[in-house]
Amino acid sequence: MSLAESTRQEEEEERTQTRRILRLALPPARRLWVAIAFGALSGACAVALLGVSAWLITRAAEQPALMYISMAVVGVRAFALGRAFFRYLERLAGHDAAFGRLGAIRSDLFARLVPLGPDGIGARRAADGRRDESARGGQLLARLADDVDELPDFALRVVQPVVSGGIVVLAAVVAAFLFLPEAGVALLVTLAGAFLVGTLVNRWAAGASEKRIAPLRAEVSGAVNDLVTNLDVLIAFDGLTAAGERVRSASARLTAAMRSRAAGLGVTAGAVSVLAGAATLLALAGGIPALQEGRLDGPSLAVVALLPLAVFEVFGSLPLAFGAWRRVRASAERIADTVPASVPDGVPVDAADAGEFAVTGVPGLRVRLASAHWPGSASPVLHEVDLDLRAGERVVLSGQTGAGKTALAHVLTRFLDLEGSYTIDGVDVRSVRQDDVRRVVGLVEQQPYLFDSDLRQNLLFARDTATDEELLAVLDRVGLGEWTAARGGLDTPVGERGALVSGGQSQRIALARALLADYPVLVVDEPTANVDAAVAERIVRDILRTAADDGRTVLLISHTEVPDALITRRLRLEAGTLVA
């Protein structure tokens, strides 16, 4: 397949994904039609209120008997109350239905992101040169928060106003025609003109701004996220001023775009108001001769003249709906650009789609890997890897930086896909859920993530049913018993990303978390990368001895020299190839 054909196919997939996201944002038809019905009733009451009021005032000026206008008096009261009442019900039903979809939207998006994570998020299409790493950090957060929050507007500001407003406008044109055909035709012509002019003016004045707002909002989120998360480094290297300027610059561009959109909306409303006045003048131009000819009485002329004002009040939301449509579609396209249309082939997400995977004891792992790529990279990071991990083995994997050791660890935990075969006790991992694989094969990363909470919560994350006695026992096993007691126990704060603990303590906490999770197979990636030599040797010994006591399998990726007595064998990666 050529690059052009591949590009067209990806663009078609993105359009399909965009349409799927928009359909997902729509509430069920039965709930949506309830909101539309209330909106149509509210608009109809608004039009009827002005029409009946005009007729009542004009007819009352003729000083008839009260019995002749009493129905109109009751009608004014009823339509005034009905306008507010149905408007409230329309807002209540519409917002409840639209915002009720947010949970389903986010669940769907996360279900499609999880099979990619963490390595594949933000780099789905970097290999063809058309995709950068913009969908990371703050920008990814903006797409999954701000852009998703825009999707309810598809129902609230696009579908509902167009359908309910269209119903009211059509009924009003028919009513005007029944009063006076010339007035009905004039109203229809001016409404069509207002729709055309309002849509074009809105597109000219606010269209470009509406398309820019979502990317600019993501740019601001990304700049703020970079500033906050890297504050210590920015201060240390005197980069705080430049980072702050990036935030201010992005914020200024976003503010300018939003002001431009607001101005465009104002121009659109002004254009529609001008045409509403024109509709009233045309109605008078046709109604006055009809009054003189006796085809129309005075109160009816007042209704014909003022009816367009009420109709255009309802109609005003229709041109604005197309502006909202552009904004919603831009957000849906950005989400589609981040979230895959489907999970990778052979990756079951739901338990119903997965095969049986019951592991008893410590399983054996077998990898026959042809190649593996980091997302966005054309060249393989691993190739020709034949690895067998037998139950209870303690294997040390070494190799130069960039040889692919971390990539192999991510393959084993299904963070990174592979071309080839990977089985656990003879079961192909592609036939089972990724979560099931990760309950068997656990990873202690080179830089473990610690939550900004106390020690207890960072451990309960692995097993929320553990008691304080169990937590203290596992901390003692990894050599942190005395340290925990000296720091005040399990309520000891660890700080954001473990800022209040050392690198060695962070690694031991991560190891304690892995022991609590009770992984039969443990992959430990460079546990000594952030500590001095003496501490590194103790950490390695503790990991291997703990594994030997439990009988679990360990693949230890380390540059630190390990005594032969603690391991069963050694492996080495060279340029992505495994050698004995």
C-alpha cells in the first residue's frame, strides 16, 4: 500500500471514528425527543404569548365587553407561565440526558486507550511523519477532559435547537399564512434569508475562531502542565521565566480566539435582528392594504406585525447551532485523532471476548519474538529474541543502554506489542485480557510512580484489603521496617512522585507494592539506577532473596554485578538480540 493510499485510509478511519464519537454523544432517542418536545412547547408558548398579547391590547383599545377578551387574558397568563415552565423542563431533560452520556463516552475512550498504554498513547501515527507527540501530558488531558466536555453541546446546542426551533418556526409560518398569505410568504422569505445570512456571517466571523479554540485550549493545558510538573527543574536551570511566557502566550492566543468567536456571535445575532425588523416591515406592507380592503381587522394586523419578532427570537438559535456544530466537530476530531477506532487485533478487552486463563502456582513464560517496535519508530527495538523463563528462576538481564532491555520488560507485561509468539504456561497472551496477563507478570519500573499521599495508601493501591500488620510486614521484608518506624509509621507522606523519599526507598516501596500484589513472575527494571553502589547491592540482594523465599520467578534487569549464588543464570541483550 502506497503512502497516499495509507493516508487516505487513515483519514477515512478518522472520519468514521469522529462520526462514531458524535453518535455516542447523542442521548437515547426517547430521552432526546422528550427534551425536544419541551423545547418546542416553550418556543410555541413564546410565539403565542406575543401574538395573543398583541391581539388583546389592540382589541381592548376598542373597549369591548370583558367577556370578549377574557379568553385572551387567560391565554396571556397561560402562555407566560408555559413559556418559563416548559423552558425549565426542556433544560432539565436536555441537560440530564446530554450530561448522562459523559460517563459512557469516557468509559468507551478509556477502554480504547488502555490497550495502547502506556507506550502507545500519543504516538499512534508518528511513523508516517504526520503525527507528533502532542497528545501527551497536558494536551492529552485536554482532549480527554475539555474536548469530551464539549460533546454534550451536540445535543444541547445543535440537535435540540434545530429540531425544536424548526418545528416552531414552521408552525408559525403556517399560522401567519392563515392570517394573511402575504404575511406568511414574507415571513418565510425573511426566515430563509436570515438562515442563509446568519449562517454565512457566523462562519465568516466566528468559524475560524471556533476551530482554533480546542487546539489552543489544549496548548494552554500542555504549557501549564509542563510548568507545574517540571517546576523544580525550571527553577534550577533558570527556565521559569521562559515557561511562564509560554503559558502567557498560549493564554493570550486562546483569549483572542474566544473574543473573536464572541464578536462573531454578536454579529450573527445582529444580522438576524435586522432581518427580523425587515420581516415586521414586510408584514405591515402587506397587512395595511389588507386592512383597508377589509380582509384583515385591526387586532389581526397587530398579530401579523408582531408575530415575526417572536418567531425570530426562537429562530435566532438556528444559525448559532451551526457554530456550535463546528466547535463540537472539532473536539470530536481531536478525540478521534487520539483514541483508536478499535483496539489492536487480538487484544480482548471484555471478559466475554477473552479465553480461559487460570494460572496455578508459578507459570513458565516462553517468548519467540521476531520483532517489537516502540510506537512511532520504523526500526525495531527488539528482534530475534528467544526467551524461556522457567518457574522459580532468578535471571539477570544485562546490556548496554539502548539495547532493548526496557522494551523486553514492556513486552512481557503487554505494554508493548510484539511480532511473534508469547505464551504463559502454553496459553497465547493474545487470547486473554491484558489485565489478566498483568496479574501474573508484574513490573517494578526503573522510576516507580508514587502517589502524593501517605505510605499506607501507596501500598494499599496494590491490595486494598491488606491490614496495617500486613503492610508493616512487607515493608520489613524489603528492608524498610526501621525506616518506617523512625518516620512515624504508615502515615508517613511520600510527596508528589515520591519527592520526600530517596531513590532507594522509592524502589523498595515499589518492590513492597509488587510483593503485596503477589505476582508469580516479577520483572524488575534497573532498580539500582538512582542509588549509590552500596545501596544498589543491598537492593539487588533483597529482591533476589525475597523472590527465592517465595519461589517466584524474577527477571532482574540491572547493570549492578550480582553474585552467582543469588541467581540461576545470566542473559545479555546486544542491539535488540538476546544472547546467552
